[in-house]
Amino acid sequence: MSEDPIEISKGLATDPAAGGKYRKALFILLTATTIFRLFYIQAVELAPDEAYYWTWSRNLQWGYYDHPPLIGFLIWISTLIAGRGEFGVRFLWVVMGILLTVVLYVMGRRMFGERAGFYAALLMNISLLGSTGAVIVTPDGPQGLFWALAIFLVFNAIESGKGHWWYWAGIAFGLGLLAKYTMILLAPCLFLFLLSVKEGRIWLLRKEPYVALILGLILFSPVIFWNYANDWVSFKFQLAHGLELKKSAGLKTFGDFWAGQAGVVTPLLFLASLWAMAHGAIQGFRQRTPRLLLLFWTSAPIFLFFACSSLRSKVEPNWPALAYFSAAVTLAGIVAERWRGWKRGKRTLAWVVAISAVIVTAIAHLQPIYPVIPISPRKDPTSQLQGWRALGEHLQKIVQTLDPEKEIFLLTPQHQLVGEGMFYTQGKIRTYQWDAPLRINNLSPQNAPPPGSQAIFFSEGNRDLPTPVPALFESCERSEPLVIKRRGIPFRSHPFWKCTGFKGMQ
């Protein structure tokens, strides 16, 4: 078996029969996954963060405490197209999953041939991270799409020598920034790439990369102005959230990082991705191959950045997601190029990696609907997709016991419950968050309901009614709690209070 440096397989890339075979396979893959996802997105309830982001679509602005605004605008467009239910909220994420698959396919095909293009598309859809990103609403969906697109456009610029590709890459960069702040990491990654190859250093002396950066920042500028007008609240939150040294950080959070990556990518595919990053780097630096170094600089540094960050604070499993798009293309290129020369053992290992990823991803999708893994609902992360319709129904029952002639609103101390309460009461009852001045749904004198209104205060777990709340009403009385169960096992409870005679706020 040859272990020569990876080279584009000219015959595979240009053979019409091979191209038709893999394009047909891509069409089947996209059709099957899209049909499944269109049914799936209406079968599971909105996760708390999804419902919270949905509230942004009802109050569009250029920034929010947690993230830039693109997710709110996309949900607004998605519900405009497909309706206000779970299907409507998630619809555009299915579309973005299709687009991301196509981008990875074209990138892999252009870099390593038709087979590699299909393998890259396949890897995106069998990984848990990629597959759930196409059905669960998070900022990672649009950010991942624009990240991969920007890398592909830069590759086009390097390969063709035509500067206009940089401008399109700058636009993709700006749109990615509007989705999530960590898109900014693409800029230093690309700078290091340009420094590392002769074909890249030429561009450092030309205007196009710098104009692209300016274009991206112009697109992002409304978010900068919004932060300026709001005391840089979102920038401060994210910097503290991701980089601030936590006392509890150290080897435990570092270990949690590795476990989290193995979990969201699937264990064997995660190891294969790390191997691809390392192997691509060795071959890329040895041969000074632009495409391999482009993939390396847009994957490994991202992973290492968050690995180091995990020594200072907790890193959420999805944060390094950007590293795996280029890693998938690299892995696809290696497998496609080496497959015919591999002996049975290596081919079997490749099949084991792929099949294990499919099994883990399938179980994760099935678990919220039909629990395959018999773990306690309290420890099952898919439990967060359960019980919210029941919460909405319970709130509606309490509403029916109140005076219909007076305005009714919901009040809760948790920002995710704002979204769940509002969404599962069909958005007909205004919902506020208690004591959260930095969030858009905060109850304040400026947006408070009129005096005399009635409220249902609800929370989660054993929380009691906050001491200042009763002073805002003539009376508050505890109502019947709601206990959410899975397989007959309680895993979440919600206490409720009926409050009447709202006195207003000063």
C-alpha cells in the first residue's frame, strides 16, 4: 500500500461515469435525509434554547445579550414560510443542512475528486454534530454554513488567482459573524494559511483579502453599533463566558472537553477527524500543498484554541464545531485517495468508524421519541425536548380560571422558560422574565402591562416565589404544580402562582 502524499486523483475527478455515480449517490443522500428531517422536526418539541431564540424573531433587533441577531431573523423568515409550529421554526435549518452538504461535496470534489466530495457530504450527515445541526435551531447552523462557504471561496481564489472570489468570501465571513461571534476566528486562521504557502503570500501583497475583511466587518457593523449603544453587553458576556478564568476549571474541564467532543462527533469519527488533521498537516507542510494547508489551518487551530480554553473555563461541546468541516474534507480526501490501496484491515476499520457514527447518530435522534437507551430521564439530555406542550396546556388551564376581562401575562425567572411558555401558549400570552435587565423579555416599567392585569408566575424545580414579586400584586396564591414524566418517571416539575391586581412598576 502506498503512503505517498495525497494528490488529486485526476481520473476520478474527470471521469464522467464516476462523477455521475457520486452525484446520484449525493442526490439519494440529500433526498433521504431531507425527507426524514422534515418529518422529524415536527415530531419533537422545541428545546429551551430553541424556544428562547424564537422569542427573538418576535422582537427583531441588531443584537441580543447572548448572540448576534441572524438567528432571530432566520427564524422570522422560516416561520413566515412554513408556519409558526415546530416545523416552521426549524424549517430553514433543514435547508441550511442541505446547503452545507452541497458546499462540502463541491469542496471535496474540487480538492480531491468526486469520491472525496461524496464522502465529505456523507461524513457531515452521519456525524451527530452535523446531523443534529440540521434539525435543532442554534446559531451554529448558519455559522457553519458560512464558515465552510468562506473556506471554499478562498480556495477558489487561491486556485484560480482571481481576486473577486475574495469579495464573496468576505460576504460569507460577515454573514457568519452575524450568526455567531466565533466566526472571527476565521480571520487569523486564513492569515496563518496565507503565510504558510507561496501561493498565499502573493495575496498578502494584494488588496483583495483586506477588502474582503472590510466587507465582512461592514456587514457586521450594525452589531458593533448595537453593542456600543448597549454598553458592549453582548461582547462582555461572550468574552467572560468563554475566556474568563473559572476557579473550578482545570483538568476536570479539560477532560470534559475531550469527552464532549467524542460525544457530539461520535467517538470513532472524532478520533478519525483528529488523525485527518494531523495527517493532512504532515503531508501539507512536507509538500507545501495549498489545499491541505488551507484545511489544516481552518481546523486544527480551532480545536486547539478551545482545548486550551477548557483549562480556564467550561467549553460547551458545540463550540469547536467549526474545526470539523475542514477535517471532514481532509478525511474524505485521504479515504478516497487511499481506499483502493488499503488492505482489508484498514477498509474494515473505515467501515467500523462510519457504521458506528450512523448507529450513535440514529440512536440520538430516536431517543427523544422512543428511548432506546434505558437511562434515567433526569440524566437523559433528550429530556429537554419533552414536556413543553404539557406546560403550555397547564398554563392555558390556569388562564381559564382568571378573569377574561382583564389582561393576563406570564412571568418566569428563567429565559428559556419565557420561550417555552410563550411558544406553547401559541404566542398569544405576553411572557416576561423576572429580574433580567439585560434580556429582551425583561419585565420593566417601560414594557409592563397596565395596572389591574393578572399574571401566572411559573418556574422550574423547587424554586419559590421571589420575595419582591408579591409586592407588585394585590394577591398571589399558589396553584397546582405540574410534574413532567417519561415512562412514568418524574424528571421535571413546575410550580405556579396566580397573581391578581397588578400594581404597575415605578
